[in-house]
Amino acid sequence: MYDSLFTPLSIGAIEVPNRVLLSALTRSRAEGDHVPTALMAEYYAQRASGGLLLTEATMVTEGNSAFWHEPGIYSDEQIAGWRLVTDAVHAKGGRILVQLWHGGRACHPLLNNGAQPVAPSAIAITGDEVHTPEGKKPYVTPRALEDSEMPSIVAAFAKAARNAKAAGFDGVEVHGANGYLIDEFLRDGSNKRTGPYGGSRENRARLLFEVIEAVSAVWGSDRVGLRISPLNSYNSMIDSDPVGLTAWLAAELNRFDLAFLDLMRADFFQAQHGDVVTPARAAFKGVLIGGMGYSAQEADAAIASGKLDAVVFGTSFLANPDLPARFRAGASLNAPNPSTFYTPGPVGYTDYPAMTAA
């Protein structure tokens, strides 16, 4: 069943046995100092049958926490914690990439020793709240970064990429989606600055391209991917022309020879609409991965038609550690429990059952 989903694929330098990939999903199970745990190793190892695993958003530098208990990859303790994860996944025959991330304006002073968050422009996220040690709090207005600070941001991504090698990952995915720092620069709703990092698409994408170049210098571009979400309005994001931005960016990315482009096709809140997959497929010459709400049937058809090369599965893989086997068998799926998506401990994390043996 679903033959296209189970055709091997070369994703850059990484050979994958199937096209059922684990989407990057924040789960907030790290220890207080953003250190990955043995419980996280168990979670990822349970899902090692996916063609490729993408970790949750992982802090590239201290002081940019947006979720309280998300992992980082800037300290020796975090590197050691991630080594538990990569060893466990590799022992099960899996492949795993770390998603490198800066939270930008989604960070909060209560999560970062009082530090004001940074962003391209001094525009706050509205209409939502962030979980902090003092309960839910409104987002604060960020400080606009100076142009002179950009090299330090790029250097943080490069160091995180080097740390990812030390932690045993198979590559990295740059997080350019969902209203975090790189995405904030890309989209004109959050980037109102002038100068070399604002205004035109070329300037708004400058930070992203500098990060890609720096990370690729560490890994080789054939082990570097990028996630974007041009339609997603999460974190108060908007762009005046998301389809045009997608087509332009997909074409520009060809010069970096990336392992893949990971494209979120829709908006969580249905505030923005449009087809971004078609222009991305037309413009991008590399491996195109799609995500957001695909069923096995739709994913298989998209791959068979050439619309996509692989699909990332989020909550369905969260709730079904053996998702590829279930798809192949045409088996029913466990239902995810949203109330435990971000709660501590194994409940709703490592206790979803695999299929019962026949």
C-alpha cells in the first residue's frame, strides 16, 4: 500500500528508505538548562523507522528561549544530551537532523533572565500569550537588531552547526518558518527596517542566505535543509505576497545546492490562502518536502505525481511511533492528545502504543 511513500530517496547526501518523515515538533521535554534527556532519546528512537527525523526547534544560542523547556545546542551538556538522542536513533537504523532556531520576537524576558527579545523591527506578537514560569504572559515589544549585530547571529548558527556534528547528527535544518527570527526578516509584515536587511526581498532574505552559507561551510550543503512557511500566520505573521515570495525564494535557493526545501503548505489559522507548493516545485531544482495535514493517501499521490519528493508528518507521527508500518499495513492510527503536546514527562510523549502484532 502507498508504494510511492516507500520508494527510497536521496536527500542530498542522505539516503532514506522511505518518504515518511518526522516533522519538527516542539515538545518541551528538555531539562531546565535546555539539556536533552534520556526520555527524548526514547521518543526519537521510537520513531526511527521514518525516512528522516527532524528534531524540534533547537536554540542556537543562550538567551533566546520561547518555550521554556525547549532544547539548545550551545553548551557541552546539551551536546552530550543530544548524543544520547542520535546514538539511540542510529542504533535503530534511523537518520536524524537537528533543526537550528532563533526565537526572535517570540522569546520573552521571563524565559531569558530579563533580556528583551530581538527582531528585525520593534513590532510585538499580538493576540496570543507565551507560557512562562509565572504563567501565561503577553508577548513584549522586541528590540530591533542593529545591522552590526547580524554577524553574531550568523556566527551562532555556525557554532550550533559545529556542535551538531559533535552531537552525532546526520545534518541540520535551518528554521526559517513560523514567525521566528529568520522568518521575521523574510516577511514584510514583520520586517519594516531599511538598510541591507530590509525593504526588497533580496535584503529581507540576506540574513537567511548568510546563515545558509555559514552552516553549509560546516556541513556541506548536501546535509543542510531549510524550512519555510510563507502562508502561516502563526506568531502574527503576514506577507503582502506570499506566493510571489515563495517562487522567488525557491529559485534563489538553487544556488546553494541544499539537501532539501521543507515547505509548510498552509496557514494554521486559515487567515492566508494560496498555492505555494506549485510555484516552489516549478522553481526549486532540489528535493521538495511538503507538510501540514497530509494523509497517507494524499502524500502518496503528491509523490507519485511529482508534486513533492517526500512528506513530513506531524501530529500523526507524534501519536504513532510506528507510522510508516501503519501506513504500509493500512492500519488505523492512534489519535493525538493535544493536552499533552507540551507537558513534562512520558504521558502523551513516549506512551503511545505501537501496533499489536498479528
